[in-house]
Amino acid sequence: MHDQAVRLAGSLIGVEPELEQEFEVRLVESSTLAFRVAFSVLRHRQDAEDIAQEAVVKAYRGFRQLRDRDRFRAWLVRMTWRLAIDRQRNDRRRTSREQENAGPPIPPAETATEAVDARERAEHLWAAIDTLPEKLRVVVVLSNIEEHDIGDVARLLGLPPGTVKSRLFLARQRLKEQLQWMLSDETRR
């Protein structure tokens, strides 16, 4: 992904050498971040790469208008997040239409292996995360999944750290409520 971003930056920009250099430096610093943000939403490598590349192209097109270039990473994260959410919504709509025509879903077969249990827990967790409002979901993904600290998340989203903390608290509370049944199942084993 990183090499593709550098090649894309070099092939798109050619008018102003200073702007080209600045964009390339900022892109090199942030290209993997765009992919990770897209992947955290979509959880599919090819789709995440597509979204990250689309975000880079949009960033290039709007780079001249970006007033505070020090906020490039935050701007790219927000742009990537929005593009990934849009792709996810479109995929859900398409899947919903396809399922309406396919009939009732077949439940997965139950097995006792730990790998399957772990995968199921991860699926339930991601399903619960997906039900969160976008403003809570982005904070959870950036802080807990991508492991950014509160200050980084605040800078990336352009929010005060206190707002990030309160959103993270609310998101964790909602997740705890939604996944309470998993905790009670674990204690019974």
C-alpha cells in the first residue's frame, strides 16, 4: 500500500514541485493509516485498499485547498472513514436486496473448537460495534482496535480529549449492554 501511495503521488502531481514534495511526504507518513482505518470498517483487504486509494486521490485533489496542512492526517482519516462507511452502507443495501430474493439464511453449524468460539465472539463484537452511532464507532475503532491513545484520537478527529473520553465511555457502556449475554455464557463454562 505504501509503495502504491508513493507511485500515485508521483504520477498525479506535476505542476508545483513544492506542493508535490509536501503532499508526497504527508502521504508517505499517512498511507498505511488510511488503509488501516478502511480495513477496520470494512474488514476486507481488497475493499480497504480500494477505499484507501480513493481517499488518497481525493486528498490529492483537495490538497491545495487544505488550509492547515499539519492536520493532513486527521483530514485523511475522516475522509477515509466516510468513504469506508459509504461503501459499507452500499454493500449492506446490496446484500439486503440479495437476501430478500434468496430466502431465509441457513444458521452456521456449531462446533466446540476454541478457534470457532473466538471467531464467533469476534463476529458478535464487530456486529455490536457496527450498531453504534458513527461518532461512537469511530472513537472505539481508533482507540481500541487501532490502539491510538486519547490524544491521537482527539487530534485525528479534531475533537477535544474530553469529548473523545466521553464518547469512548458511552460506546463501551453500549457494547457492554449488547454483549452482556456473552459474559454470562463465559462464566457458566
